[in-house]
Amino acid sequence: MSFTVRFPPQPETDSGGELVEVEWPAPPGGASRVERLRVQDYERLYAVPGLYEEVVQRRLGCRTPDRMAAMLAGAAARLGRSPGDVRILDAGAGNGVSGEAFATRGLRPVVGLDILPAARAAALRDRPGVYGAYLAADLCALTPAAEELIRAAAPNALACVGSVGGGHLPAEAVAAALELLPADALIAYVYGVELPEDPLRELLAGARRLARERGLHRRTVTGGERLCEALVVQPAAR
């Protein structure tokens, strides 16, 4: 690893996000360089191979991708579906950590999608072959070509591992994605327990709940906990 990560003293309010410092080794005859980032500065984290994983997965202990993969695989099995038959549209896929977790369980992440081009670049760089295709696109404003690509991949499950609502993936994007999936598609999603209610409550009214778990999403940089609600549901016929 060509960098060292540490968490500096944090501002009294976290309105700007949690801070992390990355120290780069000194070149011959030079001095080391320290860069201060925010944990939510995804474009910068994705730009450096292994930096997102070091900060979010290892140092802050995020296990949500693994939990969601296990829950989705278990729900599919209870419905009599083999893992290889679960074809996932992974929305908010980031650098592919979630897709890798699904693939490890034998599920098939056929399309990854994120609004950030930097996420697509990182996923293709660090996890080539995990996705059948990866789009840098806004689900609420897909081009006809992007819609056709998703339909052609024939996903029958939607995964939203990076949290729904609260400044992350909006409910409108989930609704747009569901228009591209079959009526009996499985939906695996996460939201932060600090939100007043499930952001998809209205959209998924009447859905069959297949799995639900409340647990740690990740630690905060000051040692606290961020909890999340994770669900797998199957919508009512539409």
C-alpha cells in the first residue's frame, strides 16, 4: 500500500462530512505529502486503487455489501431460485465492492450503474469482469441506449447497497429502475435508521417482505456507529 490513512480531529459539527487524512510516502530526496479528504469525497477515493476499501471497508468496518449479498441470496433460495438465476441491476454501484460481494455468493451482477464516471472507471480498473456492463448514468434521465442496454441484460433483481434517501439514491431513481425490471423482481436496499421512515415505503406499498435486518452499516471516524435497515422485498404485481 502506497499511502497511510488516519482520522484527524473532527470539526464540532459534521455538516461538511467526516474527515480523513491520507499521507503519501516521500519521494527520494523529498518530503511526504498529506492530503485531507472527506469520507464522502468518492471521486477522489475512487481515483486511488485501494483507498476506498482502506477507509470505508477496513478502517470503518463497512460490511453492508456482504450482508446484502447474503440476504438476497437467502431470499432467492427461499423462493426456489438458484443464485445464478438472480440477475442484478446494481444501482449506486460505486467502485464495484457490492458487485463483488454478489458475485462471491454466485449471484450475477449483470449491470452496474452509478451517476459518477469516476465510479465506473474504478470498477472497471479494480474489478474487471464483475459486471456484464457498467453505466455512468442518472437513472432518472437515462438515454434510450442506456435503457436498451439494461433491458437487454434482463435483470430480475435491483440492488441499492449504497443507501436510499438521505442524500444518496432517491426514491425516484428506484422507481425509474423498476420500470426496466419484471414485475416479480427482487429488490434489495438499505437506508439509514436516522431517517424518519423508509424512503421506499410508498413506492413499495404492498410488497412482500422476504428479509429484514437492522445492523451496523459502518463505524464513524470518531468511533460511533451508523446503523442501517436492510431489506429484500418483492413488489406487488403492477
